[in-house]
Amino acid sequence: MIVLEITNEDILYAEKLLLNTGEVFDDERREIIKSLSSTDIKACPGSGKTTTLLAKLAILSRKLPLKDNSGICVLTHTNVAINEIKHRLGDYGQDLFDYPNNCSTIQSFVNQFLAIPSYIHFYGKRPIRIDDEIYNEVIRKKYYELIPRNLRFGIERQGLDITSIRFDLREPILLKNLYGNKVYKNQQSDSYIALKRLKESIMEDGVLCYDDAYFLAYKYITVHPEIKNIFSKCFSYVFIDEMQDTMTHQKELLDCLFDESVIVQRIGDLNQSIYDQSNVAGSWDIDNESCLQISDSKRFSNAIASIVQNICVSPQELIGNPTIPNIRPCLLVFNSESIGNVLAHFSRIIIKNELHYLDKKVFKAVGWVTEHQEKLGITSYCDSFNKVIKKKIDFDYLKTYLMKESSEDVERSGSDLYRKKILRGILKALREMGEKIDGKYYTELSFLNHLQKNNKKIYEELLLKLAAWCLKIHNDEDIISEVKSFITTDLRRFFNWGNMNILESFFINEIEGLTEAHQIQTNIFTYNESGNEVNVEVSSIHSVKGETHTATLYLETFYHDFDIKRIINYLKGRHTDTKATRTLQNLRMAYVGMTRPTHLLCIAVREETISKHEDELRDAGWDIEYVFIGAGRDVQPV
């Protein structure tokens, strides 16, 4: 095993690369950056753990190649995270993406190094696709082709979701889902045999869902136990980011690949694991005595830190950012008649504290349950929330293609959403200029293929730009001038354009009415008071994980019970250990939702929930305000 050392000079290099002028890493973060032994690193929301990890990676990248030609493996969960590494390290971290190193999502890692080789080994060919959407389309179609009508009746009566059926990871037994029960106890029944043939047929065709990749990976390791030794020699250092989001089967698979000679560091925040299924996550057993920790948050104030440190599964002492002014968190108390005014009340508190004057402000209202017919959901506060709106994909202006989408849409469409929108904007410019290939307007695929074939330099630059642009849009940065420059410079040269006047209107930056149209599509509540405007985006908790807001309103909803009622004692600062599944799940959701804001945290809560708890809640640091029926009423503190 290669033993490296990270020095103070190395950290100075990382500080100049990643931090603003005058900023330095404190002792807690320096210890983590220097650590090159297997350990767990426990972070808190807004702790800058990504920057700390990037510092370590930037330093290690300088020390490549390692003497034994082994590599460094960096694993995370989303392409957005991978793009952030590419964007923030730039050329200084490029080696991490090249052999013998690896920097990818866990899914991509499993696909490349295990699932595809396994498929080739067992089927003698490469799989066609590993993608849930394609797989779902194919299995729905084949279900009607391969399953007789008389069997379909019984299967559908059982309420089985065909697209969710999976093989058990250890043996080819059909389960209702990856962590579910067997499809049928009787594996000799006609229905079971038919479903198994259906599943096997699709796999033989080479169309795989993401979970199939793990089934193939485990199968490959079973017949090739020497793989662990091979991977352990390939990678000397393994860094797993967002460890709390690592599912049980992912963790167990990674344990099968690396022996004790490999330095494995796992980074994350257990309190932010919000999977709904039991046994899916929670397998990260941290040794609190030996783990390293980042205990202070650069995101939120001390007023918020002191409240949320107890609203979690594993309490931790949180230190807020002293440069952010302390605004006492506030409970907005409503009843059945005033619930419709909760968002307006929240907006008035934002104005009262002059948060609407801040640059890059983000105001969001979040809830656990989208809709509940009888009790309480997000739609109870905003009845237009989540209405299905058929969105345009073709626009008259470049700016429209480059606007940030709602968290709901990003969650629904994945990290590829912005990439597709940017490319559609570029394709729109090509259509306006009359560019065609083989008599047809360019598609995303034909454009990229044509670019790669005829000018590899521009093609590779565009791929890097797309990664950076996606991240910038996600972070509310304006990229219109950069995309316009690419079209008017690189593409103009590539297509040998002369006069480009036809694109003048397409490049207009200020478009009257555009923002309003976009708000309708993205669940935004707009409040105006004496010329002051506040826009509050309404979202689910799942969709805002990892985000930073200026002010967040947590909406009480109903999931087997009213969620704030279930954890009211934790809001009062009384943390108690529990094994109750619903409470644990509730605490994780609340923690993620309530640790988003930098300046202001509010919770919308029913009168019945806080009745007789008011004094203890005030003592714990909460302000309490009642929401009145009249939308024009002033905020009334209690």
C-alpha cells in the first residue's frame, strides 16, 4: 500500500484554489484533509464538507500517479455532485477522472466495472441499455406480449407493479421490489413462472434496470471471488460522499470489493437519510469515538442551530455561523379557516426582516406529503401545487431555455434536465439559422455526433461547458452570455456563418412577462405588499435535499399522523432516543427540511398541535404567531 502525507503546504495550496481571499481551513477541517486512514467523517448541514473533500482531492491529484500505479476512487450518488467536482477543480482535478483513477456515481461504477463485464460473461454480448425509464417501457410492452390474458387477470388482481419486480440480489427469485417480499410463495404456479420468464426475457434482450446491475454484480463476484483482490490492488484510496444515502445493497457490494489494505473514508450526515423503505438505508454504523467530525455550519445562524440540533435521530452539538443575524425561528399557528393565508403570513415575516432585499435570495415552503384527501398535505396550503402543466419545450428566446427549474421538476427528471434544455436552446439557434443534416434539422444526438466527428476540440469543450452550465443554473447563476458566446463564436466558426441578424430577437435578455409565465409552471406563490414582492416556491422535502434557502417554511402534513404533533417534544428541545419507525422517519424528514435556511426558519402548525405546549416552545427559542383569516392583517406576535 502506498502511504502518502498531506502537509501544511499542501493545505495552503488547496486554500488558494478553493477558498475566497483571506479564508482558511480551521483545525477541524485541516485534521480531516490531512487524514489518510480509514475513517468515517460526520458532517452537519452547511458545514462545507464538499469543499473539505475537494481540498483533499485537489491535493492528492497533485501527487498522482501513485508509485504502484494504483488509483484513487471517488464515489457519490448524483451526476450533479460529479459535475461540481469537475467544475470546481477544473484542470487541477482532471487526473481523478482518468485511468487508473475513478470519479463517478456509485451506479456508474457498478455498471462499468461489474454489471457490464458480468453481462458479457454470462450472455456473450454487451447489454443494450441500463436505464429505468427504458426498462419500464419495455417490460410494460412485453407484459402484454408474453403473459396470457387469463394470467394477467390474476396478477393484476394481486396489485403487482410489473415495473417494480426485481430479482433477489443473491439468487434469481422474484421479489415485489428490491426490498420486498416474494412475488408468489408458490414458485411453481403458472403466474410466477410466466413473470420469471418475462423478467429473464428482458434481461436476455439486454435491457436492464438499475437494480439489475447489482444483481449481475453480485452474480459476477460469486463466480469470481478474486475480484476483491483485484479491486484492492487497483485502488489504494476510496472516498464515498453522502454516505447516508448509500443503500444497504450498495454498501454491502462495496464491502465485497475492498479489503483492509484499502483506505476507505465515508463522508456524510446520518440525520439526512430520508429513504422511506425500511432496510434500504441506515446501514452506516458510525463509531462515534473514532470518527472525525465537522460540527459548525456555515449555512445557518446560531438561532437556527440551537433549535434543529435536537430535531434529529442522532443529536449533535451544532455551531451556527456568527456572521448571519439571529432571527428567532417562528411557529405560524393556523386553523381550518386561516390555512389559506399561511404562505402570505410567511411572506410578511420575510418582508418584516428585510430578507427580500438580499442578493440571491431563495424562499421556499416545504412539506412531507404532497396531498392527503382527508387530512393535511401541501395542497391544503396551496391548492394549485403540483397541478400537471404540459410544459413547452420550444421557446422564442434563449433565456427561457436557461432558467432554473423547480425542485419538483429536477427531482422528477434528474440531473440531465438542464443539459437537455441547454442543448434544445442551441438546436433552436441552428433551426433559426437553417442548419440541417441529410435534409433534416439537427437532433441532440445528430448534432453531438456531427460535432465530435468534424471538430473534436469544440465537441470536448462543449461537454465541459455543459457540466459547468448545469451547475451554474442549479446555483441560480446567469449563463446566457456564455451560451450566447458559444453560439456566436464557436458555432459560427464551425458552420461558417456570416450574417447572424436573424438571431437578434432570440438573444434578447429582458423579456416582459417571462418570469410570471415561468412562476406558474414552477409552483411559485407570489406576495406583494406596498411594492415589496416575495416569491415562495412550494416543494416537497425530498426535492430540496442539499439546497440552501434564505428562508424556509416547513408545512405540517399528515403521514399516519400529523408530523409536527409526532415530534413536538423534539421542538421543545427534549431529545429522546427512539426505535419507533414512524418517529425516526419523521425526524429525518424534519431535519432535512428545517436545516435548509440561512436566516429564517418557520413552521406552519395546527392550533391543536401546539395547544398547551406554547410556554415550553417559547422557552426553547420559538416565537409564536397566529395566522388570521384576513390576508391584509398585520403580523401579530403572541
